[in-house]
Amino acid sequence: MSVILLFASCASSTMINSIPSGAKVYINGEPVGTTPYLYTDTKIVGSIVNVDLKKDGYEPFYTTFSRTEQVDVGAIVGGVFLLFPFLWTMQYKSTHTYELIPLSTSQNYLPDAIKQ
């Protein structure tokens, strides 16, 4: 039971949101779902996650986040007794929200003389 509890405390989760919602989410190049999307892993401190958000009518959005955003007090306490949980002393922020930029129509790029 304590082993299960130990490994559960090594996991970190973050909710990936987009404005507007419903964007396709790609983690490290792999499609995983649509926003809002709950991402969870057991990677160690400093691990980087590549996130791509894609939605029809919007520019693709590329970003990363790292497991260095919040301190995990439980892992620090566990590390005092078992040493290796120090690899999981940091977590992701609880949410990451990204605003997608609408694609501009070609009309917006034409000079005023041509639009008339």
C-alpha cells in the first residue's frame, strides 16, 4: 500500500485549456485529445513537455512547460525518509490556459485600392 501511495505522489497533473476550447492537443508530437485536457505524468524535476494546440480557423500554437513550476511538499517530506522522491519535488501548475489567434482572411492583407 505504501508503494502505491509513494508512486501516486510522484505524479503531477495540469489542465490544458484553450480560448476557444476544443483545440486538438498534441503532447510531444502525439495527438492526445482536445481542450480542456488533463495531462498527467510521473516525469522527474526539470522534464519538459512540448504542447501543440491546433484548431480550424486559428493559428497553431506551440509551447512548452516544465516540471519546475510548483513545490511538492509531500515529495520533500518523503525524500527525507526514502531519498529518491527528491526527483519529484516539483510539480506542474494546476492549469495552463492559452489563447489561440484567429487566422486572418486574405482580404485583410489586400491594399485598400484592391478591396474596392
